[in-house]
Amino acid sequence: MMSLANVSLMETVKKQFQFKMKAYIDAFSSLVGIQFIAILFSLAGNGGSSGGSSSGFIFHIKNYSADLVIVFTFIWILVTSITITTKPYRNQEFTFVTNRLSSSLSNIFFLLAASILGAITAVMSRFLIQCIAYFLFKEQLYATPLVTSEIMIGIVASLLYIFWISSIGYFIGALVQVHKMFAVLVPVIVVGSLFYDGFMQRDATLIGLFQFYFFESSLALFAIKVLVTTALFYLASMSILNRMEVRR
């Protein structure tokens, strides 16, 4: 007699996600490295420094924040999300009973976990930067006290941005897997649109999109915008990848 064990989709996704959290450890190592570099740059002071004199006193002012660390984290998640769509990473999954749907879902869960980790470490790096400035550089620090709710809002906002960027990177990676020409075409379209808008003497379309997301004052409305856009990018990516052959 023969028996067949039916493995559910979610069980497959769970196993693949657990595998990727271990197999893609290099992605987290690179996060540590790139945030460390960003911290070093941040010690020079974000936005440069200013100074002056008053009543015989000479003073210099530096602004220490985690802004640069967050920007570097954006770059990291973009590169990571594109990288995991490449053939070497896809081939690692064939130790499992898998299909394009389970592969994409596990990738999305992995990128979500990476985004959460990146958001937390990026926002909390502010305190590390201030500690280094105070203890090593003997800087006199003046900071407004932060309450837990403000820290959480910062982490949530950063998470939304990072996860949104991951969906864009995953979409670009999916396009490149369809045809290598997209690796050149996408940057050309982005840069070309900026030059075209400048030639037409009108506001850049990309700047308008930037303002649509980044200048939103309501966190709830911002979250809706980002989550809807993220879902659309991931759905488009899954549709593209599902049309590819199971293995090349």
C-alpha cells in the first residue's frame, strides 16, 4: 500500500521561511556592516556643523541622529530584495517541495522579517551614536527626552518605508529575471524621466511621488498608502515569477 502526505501551502511556506532565515544569514551580516558604516558617517554630525561666538565663548553645534543609518538601511533592503530573486538563490529552494507561489510568499515573509530588524536597529542606533559622541568624543549633548510612544512611531514609520522599498526591489528583481535588459532599462527610465521633466520645465514626476508618500502628516493614511502600494508591487512580482518556468 502507498500513502501520500499532503503538505499544505502554509506549511511549505513556513519551512522555506525558516530555511531562508538561516541560509540568508549573509544578508543580516551585511546589514550590520552597512549600518556600522552609516554610524561612522553620522558621528560627523548630520547636516554638517555650525558654530559661533557670544560673550567671549566659542561654540560648535552638531546634530546627531539616525537619519543616515535609516537611509543606508533603505539601500540595503533594496539590494537584498533584488538579490533573492536571482537564480542562485532560487535554486537553493529545490530541496523542498515547492512552487513559485510558496517561494514568493516565503521571500515576502523573509523581507518582512528583515525589514522589522532593519527598522529597529536603525532607529535605536541614534542612542548608540549619542553614546559614542558623549563617551569617546567628550561631546556635551542636549537632547529632548523621548517617550516610548515616539520611539515606536519612529520604528513603525521606518518599517513601512523599508518594507515598501523591499517590494520595489523585489519587483525590479522579478523583471530582471524575465529579461536581463530590465537591469539597464529600469535605471534608464528613472534617470530619463528626471531629464525629460527638466527639459519640459515641469516638476519631476518622481519628486511628486516622493512627496505623495514622504510628506504625509497622518500616520494612518501614510500606512494605508504604503501598504496598498507594497501589496500591488508584490502581487505584480508574484504574477511575473509565476509565469516563469519552474527551473531554468
